[in-house]
Amino acid sequence: MIRRAIPNMLTIFRIVATPIIIWFLLGFGNFYIHLTAFILFLLASLSDLFDGIIARRLEVVSEFGQFMDPLADKILVNGTFITLNILEIVPVWITGVVVFRDAAVTLLRWGMLNQGHSMETSRVAKWKTTFQYISMYVGLVIILMGQWQQLESLVQWLEEWSVVIGIFTLTGIITAYTGFHYFWVNRKPLKELLSQ
């Protein structure tokens, strides 16, 4: 019975961990608390990877999991990006793209499900997820490095050399593209939905 609940427990862990990560990053300037936030984020992101795999291998895919898993992903990703924006790590336009894209795709998915349509997923969405997590890891590492005086010059060099902004910009572009792609591949059922 417990084995069957593992995927959903991982999904719920992602939702519960997000506000703790945000609180630790915004409410404290302590290196060790920020390190704890990083470790929590690492565990939450790994739970995103493994909950679906475990559910399929144990053959315990549920309606709850299918609904909550993408929602938990969006809560973690959007919450972290907004926090990194508040901390002036990630540019506001990239955070806006991430939040707007997820909101638009979620509304599309819910609207189609309510009308009995299945939503065709985007194959390039995995690239979006990969780059978003890379960006979030980079942002969190910058926060940690910025608290070590010995590494401040390295952070400045990375920013001046545009390595960091290049990763963030690529993430924003791929995120926007996957949003358009979702609407394009689902244009026929979307047209039927809007005509009702």
C-alpha cells in the first residue's frame, strides 16, 4: 500500500518544499540556510524526475498523480524563478515568460480536459524543463557563491562574460517556443473549444 503512495508522496513533497525554499532564500542571509534551500530544491527537482518513473514501474498511475504532478512542477518552477527575480538573479522578462507560459498552457490543458479533449504534449517540452532547471541551479549557486568572499570575483567574471545571462536568455527563448508549440500542435481542438 505504501509503495503505491510513493509517487504521490513525492509530488506532495514538491509542493510542500517550495514555500520553505522561498522562505529560506528570502528571509535569511545565512549561508547554511541558503545551502539548506539548495539541498531542498535539489531533492524537489529529483522528485520531479522520479515520481513519474516510479508510478509507471509500479503501475500505480492515478488521476490524482496525472493532475497534481504537472501542477507541483509549476509551483516549484514558478516559485523559484519569482524568488530568483526578487533577489535580482534572474531578469524579470525571463521570469515573466516562464510564469505566463505555464499559466497559458495550464489553462489550455484544463479547458480541453473539461471539453473531453486530450492534450497533445510537446516533444520539446523536455528541453524546456532541462534548461529551466539548469537556470535555477545556476541562480541558486550564484547566491551561495556570492556569500563566499573568495568566490565573489568569480561571480562577477561570470556575469561580465555573459555566461549566466546567456543561460537565462536561452531558457527564456526555449520556454516561449514550447508555449507557442503547445498551442500550435493543439490548434484544432483549441479552435473547437473557442468556437463553443
